[in-house]
Amino acid sequence: MHGTGILIMCALEAEAGPLNVHLGGRRDVRVVVSGMGPQRAASALQDVLNEVHPALVIAAGFAGALAPDLRISAVFHFDEIRDADTGITYGMPRPDGKRLVTVAQPACTAAEKAELRQKYQADAVDMETAAIARLCTQRDIPWRAVRAITDTADQSIPPELMTLVDARGRSRCGSAIGLLLRRPGLLGAMLRLGRISKLAAANLAQTLDGDLQFKNNRT
């Protein structure tokens, strides 16, 4: 993939799995799992770019809604990316486009999302895209951002659930059992988040599969 091909950057294995199923037969597509957060995303992308120069990088995965009209499992293409750490904006804003803000820590509560919405006028929040956009901009590599919504703007996710997975989204079974013994009421939220994540990942894979087929038909 020297100067050609498509690189898809995901934070979690749960995001990458359905993509590999849908796109596994394509030799021009490579899916990389970086782990959560801007530093892991930047490091993983840097490692790949030290070896290859893709024709396109796609930041793909989950995002939390900040705008009230973004519904669970819906997939959006984001035209403008705001880095909450530096204040730098990447992309080409359009009047009808969507804005994504990248933060270093999860925005779990409705209050945290409302604050991000007010401060950045963003439609959704994630933890990796700005880091990917920054490196691609520096290397003059085209990029896109495609994200599936896993929680609405008014929905709070119990922060304890974030401790039940590692940086790549893999379950920590011992931690989960211990947490449920202490707080059995979290079981419903845990199962619901798992169902939503699977649906969002499937929708994301279908959307990207369609996008790339359309791209191939035009070239």
C-alpha cells in the first residue's frame, strides 16, 4: 500500500470486527486498531505512515451525540473536526455539515455533553479523530471521518462501565464480575451498551462498505 490503498483507523476491536467482515475481501483496504484516546491513535497511525503512504485515511468508529437530533446507531460523515486540546479545526466546514469535537477523556454524562455542545457547537464527540486529522494534514494525506452514534445527547453512561474494558475495548471479565457483585443494578446498562455497540458497528461497516463501493465505481 505504497501511495495507494485505503487505511481505516479504529480505536476498538468492536469497531474493526464488522469492518473486517465486510471489507475483508478487499486487498486495497487495511483496518488498524489503535486503542482509545488521541495519543494511542496518533502513535498507531504514525507507525503505519512510517511504512506506507495511503491514498486515503478514514477515522472510523463510535461517537457520542451532542446535538439532540443525532440518534443511536445512526452513522454520520463529519466535515469539521475540532481538537478540544489545541483549539485547532481540521476539515472543510459546510453549512449543512456535521462538526465533531475530539477530547482526551470520555464524556459520559449529559452535563458533560451539554458543556461540550455549548463550547464547541459540535454535533458529536470522540477521542481520536483530531489526532488522525492532524497527522494526515501534516503528511498531505486525504482523510475522512465517519462515526456511528452510541449514546444520545441527553443520555448518561455510568462511568464505572468504562473500567470494564481495556484500551482496545476488550472485556475485563474479573472487573465486570466484581463491579456487578457490588452494583448489580448496572447489569441492564452494561447489556444495553453492548447491544447498541454491536448495532452501531454493523451500521458503520455497512455505510463504509457502500461508500467504498461508490468510490470504486467512480474511479
